[in-house]
Amino acid sequence: MAYRELDAGTHMDLQGRTTYDGYLCLDQILSAQKPLSNPAHHDEMLFIVQHQVSELWFKLIIHELQAAIAHVAADDLEPCFKILSRVKHIQQQVFNQWAVLETLTPTEYVQFRDVLGPASGFQSVQYRMVEFLLGNKDEPMLRVHRYHPEQHAALEKVLHQPSLYDEFLRYLARRGHAVPQDVLERDVTKPHAMRGEIVEVFRKVYTEPEGNWDAYEMAEKLIDVDQSFSLWRYRHLKTVTRVIGMKRGTGGTSGAPFLRKVIDHVFFPELWEVRTAL
């Protein structure tokens, strides 16, 4: 076996210094997997790690989307192109993760499913925050988080703030595009409803890109994110169906039928509709 010698100057005495595991708080992260099955079922670790990793990716998506919203509000669109490109690649990671969970067979899952009790992925405050930041506001969902005042307050704050799409439409209006005033002044706690006038705004952006390159590029980045989200939802549905079939979800939902309801949802309807109008 060949051994690799350490380079001269490699830090070996790390006492009292910043280390890899210390910087990443690995003691906390790697001790956060606490299977509840008794006796412990081998595959519960997979289930826990899969969802914890997803939550870390959601945390980064939230971080990026909040930065993008701030840039758009400040009329600084160009940094959003890099940000939303990164978000799309993160979405690809959470999409591909389903392949790992799909190695969990139905007979394996039922052996520890009962330890979840009423816990369910739809209770994820970070997932809901991503939905809100992208514009799919749903105030009744706040009730799910009343048990946790800090989570409830954080989600309620995002509920009352303009979404990324709201800010983009305001940006377009400041650039002289004919976005209806009532859209600019709408109640941002409600989901956005498609408007024909906005389809016409985007038709102009797409047919006259020379004078609208920033809006043109932003529109395409938003479509990337929207499409990636739809693909993630579909993969989620197929994974759940593969593992539990048509059983009810652990949180009391109908399971696969509950997930199927949102398959066709889009965050930015005019950006999809304009393809037909062109």
C-alpha cells in the first residue's frame, strides 16, 4: 500500500486553534441522528439523514432567496443571476437525494414508521418559508407551527413581506413597464393570481430583449427555479408512492393524493403563459 507523506508546513499541532470539525460544528451535526426504533432498525438512520440534509439545503436556499429579494428591491438585478443559478443547482441536489431514499423498501419502512407519530415533512418550517419567499403564500399553514413560537413568528414575518416575484414586478414597474397598479399594491399575504397585463409585459421583454436584457435574464432564471421545484415535487410524489403506496401520510394527510394536488402549481404563472402568447 502506498502512503502519502504530508507536505512540509502542514499544521499538526491544532490545540486551541480553529479545526475542520470545530469550524463545522461536527460534534453537534453528527450527534443529531437519534433513531427512536427499539430495537434500532438499520434503515431509520437513512431516513433521518436524508431529511436532515434536505433541511440544510433548504436553509441555504432561504439564505440565497432572501439575498436575491434584497438585490431586486435595490434595483440591482445582476447579482440575482448568480444567486438563482446557485439555487437551481441546490434544487438539483435535493431532487437527486430522492434516489437514495428510494432504496428504502416498503417492508423496511413499515418496521420503524410508527416511531414518527404525527411527524411529517409538510410540517417543515423551512420548506414553507421557501414556498412563501417564492410567492406561494398560505396563511392557514401557520397554524401548524403554533406549537413553536419562534418558527411561527419567522414564518409570519415572511408571509407579510413581498415575495421574489412581487419585487421583480415592482422592479419592472420602476423601469417603465405597464404593471397594473393594483398588482403593485396588492395584499402580499395572498398568493399571486395570473394577470393578462403582466403576460403582455413579459411578451414585450421577450420580443425586445435588446432593451430589456436584465429582465430577460431574470425571467429565465425564475423559470429555472420554478421548473426545478415542480420536478422536485413530482419526484417526491413518486418516491412516497413507491415506499408507502396509497397509505395515509404520518401527519394525517392523504399521502400521495395530497402531494399530487400541488404537482401543477407554478410560482410565476405569467412567465409560463407568455410562452403561449409569443
